[in-house]
Amino acid sequence: MPKKIVKKRKIKLLNFLIFLLVLSVLSFSVYFILQIRVKNLIVTGTNYIEDDTILELAKVKDYPKFLLTTNYTVRKNLEKYPYIKSAKLIKKWPLTFEIKVEEARSLFYNTNNNSYVLDNKENIKEVKSEYNFRVPRLLNYVPDKKYKSFVENMGKVNDDVISKISDIEYQPNDYDKDRFLLYMDDGNMVYLTLTKFKMINHYNEVLRQLENHKGILYLDNGNHFKIME
């Protein structure tokens, strides 16, 4: 009777060797793919933070491994930086990282504690600030409850309007405890309340209707303009 058992063992051994070879090739391929590094780094969404700073904070400046670098890690690294509101890593082919950044906006300078106030609720002391912001100054104290609402409403003001405001003063009266006075760079003054703060975004439109007159714009009550001679 032929020794079929020996033949079966040879077949099994050959299959096992083929399996090991395939497994080795796959393992090497996966390892090789995981070692491939990113070739291009792109930063978008920044205005005042330099790209090199973003790459360094994200820990991708040395062109890390493409597949092993995660959005979570990059986002976490970047959002520790007080000047960054949000961040996101997008992987693109061929081997490109796009890092989308939303910078925190500086809203005003608080003269009460010598700090810049950002729209992500960060307060940065002037002596420690890495950037110089051109923003209006808050000249006096605002009660805590009013202050929180004031910061939120300043966050709704457009950058091009914020750049036209020089100083802000809290000026409540007997009728309205939410009243503020804004001193504009062009010499005009604007009265606002917290509930109507977004109206200052129309300042450029109103300015065109003033025919170069200087005065006080009352947006807190009545929406009228008083010319100052």
C-alpha cells in the first residue's frame, strides 16, 4: 500500500511555507507603508500666526509618518495654544497634510487688568502677549454679569468695524444699565446697548450718509445722529 501519509505531509509543509511567505510579504508591506512620511505641509486660515509656529506646535515640522499621524493628536496639540480657537488636520494625496486653523480674534484691551481679551475667552496679559493687536481699549470697570455679555457681543462685531473703534466706556444711566459709549477713530461717538450691539456692524453704511459731519450716533435709543459743531 503506497505511503500517502508522507505525501500529505509534504503538501502541508509546502502550504505552510507559502503561508509564511505571504504573511512576511504582507507584514513587510504594511510596515513599509506605515513608515512613509508626509511630503507636503500646508497651513490655511491664519492671519497673524506664522506657519512655522503652527507646524511646530502641531509637531509635524519634521514631516512625520503620514498614516500614523492623527487629526486628534494634531488638533489637541494646536488647541492648547491660547491664540488658536480650533484646528483640523486633513490628509490629502499625494502625501499632503493640510492644517486648517481658526485663530482666536482679539476683541479689546482691558485696561483694568492690562490684558487682551480673545473671543475664545482667553485673557492674555500684555506683557506676556506674543502679538500686538490693534483693538479698542475698555476704559472702565464693567460689572461681572454685564461684562460676560459684553465679551459675547464684542465677538459679534466685524473685524473691519473693531479696527475703527479706539475706546469703549461703560456708561449706564437711569434708564438702561446695559449702555456703552464707543469712541471711534474718526472722531464720532456711538451709544450702544448690549441688546443692540450688533448694530455697530452697520457703521460703515451709516458713515456714508453723514456727509463728513462729526457727532454722536445714538443706537441705544431712537437710532439718530446728533451733529457736533
